[in-house]
Amino acid sequence: MRMRLGERLAVTLYGTSHGPCVGALIEGMPAGVAVDLASIDARMATRRPGQGLGSKRQESDRVRLAAGVHNGHTTGQPILVEIENADVRSSDYSFLPERPRPAHQDLPMHVRTQGHADLSGGGSSSARLTAGLVAAGALVRPLLDRLGIRITAHVGAIGPHEAPLPNHGKAWPTESAALVRCQDPEASESMVAHVESLKRERDSVGSRVDMIVSGLPMGLGEPWFDGLEPALGRALLAVPGARAVEFGQGTKALTLRGTAHHGGWHPSANGPELRTDVGEGALGGMASEADLVVRLTLKPPSSIPQPMPTVDLSTGEASSVTVKGRHDPVLGPRGVAVVEAMAALVLGDLALRGGYIDG
């Protein structure tokens, strides 16, 4: 089984949720790229468990660059990212594999591997592995900075509570905004109250991460299967819990007329400029220089502390399972860092493939 993303710039994930470590192998990074450890730590902090509304698992998520970096710069060789799992509690999953959790990969993975998989905490399919993605994305960001590409995401919705699109460079204005990673203070208050209410009911809720990408150079992206939308869509749908990806107006395009949706090209000091209010920053898979708007919908987390129906594999009889581990009631807040990292990795790969970056 392969866990690899990208062509010219490729990232392979490894590890399990309750094993010794997780991480990533990054291949294709050009030599001489400055490595800012403080910036990496800052991005890891936005995904780290043990804070806010999420899981109480205590992980420092300190990144160790075991290969591919020398004197603060990339060497052009593969970069090995290691992140220790310090707070593991496999005993929380003593019911596995006999009683697989609903809406998890426990049973399919158990069957696929003929019983040899480590299923604790989701094993190799766990969202714990997104720590390696966030670290890899942080390492790639300087490549995008060279091109003037900006990526900003925040929580655009939790349950029925919605927020406007994010703005580049805007900080979290309130404590509630920081908790849910949403730039809008009013929506954040409603989101926090909603999640806290569901936590008291021992339940979970769906969410959505909204992202805006600006500064994409004209033509970045490949035709057809590796266009901006297909490439980003494939990567984002791999985020644990992902259920839908939308670009621009997404499904709302169903209700629009072409005259309202398509906008048009207009002369400007920098050449033709696409003026549209629908965030369609790609045409035929290639960047139009307009902003690209992306939305990722995430399901309610599946591990909730109340009985859920399952089958006892040892007897074949109906049973139930209550997951008592440390889990998130909502995925969006910690998903913000993951969505930004996925975008950075995909765009870095496409930029190298298109010759926008020397490598």
C-alpha cells in the first residue's frame, strides 16, 4: 500500500497513530531552500492536539529533520521528517479488532491486511499522520513565496453556523476565533457555543474549511487530470473525514446563469484581467491569475463516547462499541493547517512541473 502524493515534488507518509512516530519523506525539493524551524513550529502549533476544543492528547509535535537539510538549507536530497508520538494509549482500543468502530477503516483494513494491521487510533489511516503533511507543507512554503502565492484558510462553517471567506494576513480577532480557527468574531462565538453544547451531549458535528489562494501565475497547472482543481481535489479528499470539495461557487453554480458566473477579461496595466466574483481562479485546469476559492466539507468525527452498533467478529453477533479515547468533536479547527499544507504541496509540485520554479 502506497501513501504518496505528487510527481516532481512527492511526499510519502509513514507511521501509525500509536506507534513510535509519524512523519513524511519529501522528494524533489530543490537545493538551497532556507529552512525556518520557527515557521515550521508555528504551523505545527495550529494542528497540534491537546488544546482548544479538540483532542486532549498531549503531543509537542517537535519536528526532527533527519536528512536532507544542512546548515539551515535543503541539500536537494530527500528530506526525512520525524515527529515523535509521545502520548500514546493503545489500551483505549482494546476492543479492536473484534468490535470494529462504525464509520472507521477498522474492518476494511483488518480484512485487507488479513489481520496484520495496527488499528489503534486508526493506525496508518489516522489523522495523526497529518502532522507529517503540515511539516512538509511548511518546508515547501518558501518555494511558493518566490512566486508571490498566498494561501489562507479558516473554518467557514460548523454545523449551521457560517462565516465569510478568509482574508490574507488577518489574525484571529478573539479567543473564540482562535479556538475554532475562524476569522469572523460573531460566527466564532456561535460555533464555539454549538460545539460545547454537542460535547455535553457526547456527540460531534460536521464542519467546513474555506481557503483562498491568490497570486497564482498565469497558466500554472496541467491540462485535464493534473489541472489545479483535479490535483487539489484529489489531495484534499484524502484529508481524513473529507466528504466534498468545491471550487468557486461550487454547487451553487447550479442556480447561476452564464452571464453571472463567467465574468470576463478586461484590460489592465498588467495585461488582460479576469474580473469575476465567483472565485473561479482556474480555467481548463490552469491559473487565470484570479483568486481561487476552495471549500472542503468534513464529516462529524466518528469516534464519539456513546454506544454505537457493531458486530463482534469473534461470534458474528450484534454488539456495540463506545470509544472512550481522546477525540475531536469537530474536525475543522485542526483541519485548517492540513488544508493549507495540502495546497502548498500540490501547488509546489505543479510549479516545479510547469517550470515556474527551478529545481
